[in-house]
Amino acid sequence: MKITNRKAFYDYQIFEHFEAGINLSGSEVKAIRLGQADLTGSFVKIIGSEAYLVNSKIFPYQNARTEGYDERRTRKLLLHKKEILALKSKMEGENLSIVPLSLYTKNHFIKVGLALGKGKKKYEKKQAIKKKDIERELEQELEI
């Protein structure tokens, strides 16, 4: 099952893609495999030499105990130290953010698709919507 963050493409200008592992509990893995997660509004924060996925929502698995379960807990990302240092230097140098784009399975592991992105301004978002509307109208005229 692949869970995508479509809002990220609207809010950010995406530059470079990469993937990371994620530290999860057993019930969270089962919930993700059923597609019960949401990445809207989540981001990656680097603290020291470790990366964390913040504000992602993984809904509780229906057959697991839910006492004390926090859907939006901070989860550790599994990256090499060299990768983290490279990302940290790119973030600081070019004023970029690390944005999660997708959650998916790869060879029985859960992976997070991440990207370096720069936040769009409000007028850039409006221009993108206007451009899509024009393209849609042109396609409709060509079909008729």
C-alpha cells in the first residue's frame, strides 16, 4: 500500500528525492499496510545527528490495544550519519525543508519517501492553480 502526501506538491517546490527507513511499532506497521496513515502537514526535523518525522498521523490498528497510543508521536527516521549531515548542510545553506512525500513497503520494510523542498509563496500557489485550469480547458476544447 502506498500513502502519498499530495498537499506537499502544492505547498513546496520539490528538488531532490531520497528514501529512509522509519522506526515503528508492530501495530503501526499493520495500520500502514492497510493504508491507515496521513502525512498531511508532517515534516522532518534534524536534532543533533538524528532525523525525526514530526506530525505524521498513523491511525490505531483496530485489533491492537489503543491505551496510551499517540497517533501523532514523533518517529525516528533511519538514515546514515553522512546522509543526515549532507541534508543538514543543504537545509541550512539554501533554506530548504525536508518533506515526506510517501509511505510505502519495499521488500517487507516500511520506507518513507522524502524530498528537499522550498516553500511556495501564496501567489505562486495561485499561479499554479491558474495554469492547471488553463491546461484543463485546452484539453477539453481539443476533445470536442
